[in-house]
Amino acid sequence: MNTYCKFETALDILIGKWKPVILLRLLNHGTLRFSELQKSIPDITKKMLTQQLRELEYHDIVHREVYKEIPPRVEYSITDYGQRMTPLLQAMNDWGVNHIAHLTELYGEERAE
């Protein structure tokens, strides 16, 4: 592949079962507290959510705001830089919806997902 192709760089940020889900939740709902984010993704563990959020924060996709309160309040949001991923994530989500419809058409509902 061409050395100018940085497809792997984008995949490094998106790879993981939960990162696209986390990003779509934050894009759709704006700022969320950790507990709200976890409740919106019931199958994710606290450890995995923390790990994925840290990786997204490292890449400046997600912003973590800690409020000095008792108990501490932590909120997550998409950074301005991360907002640039919106068309990509929406396109991937739309393709997934269309792919499920395509598989349903081919194989019937029980095998589509």
C-alpha cells in the first residue's frame, strides 16, 4: 500500500467493539457522565469503558472534565477535533443498517444479525 495511506491510523482509533458505540452515544447525547454512558451501553464493563475512554481521550477525540465536588463528578464529551469524525461514524452506522437489511433479504430475519 502507498506509504501516504494512513488508513491504519484511523482504524487504531476506531478499533474495538465499544469505541464506535461510545462515540455515537456522545455524538447523539452530547455531554454524559460516566454512569450515564455506562447505562446507555449495558453490556460494557466499567473497566472496558474506562479503558476505551482513556484511549479516545489520548487521541483528543473525547474530552474528560472532572469537577472538584464531593463526590467527584466526571463528564465526557466529544472534542471539536473529534466532531470531525461525525460523517465517518454516521456513514458506518448507515452502512451497518443497510447491511442488516441486505442480509435479511438474502437469508431471512433469523440469520441477518
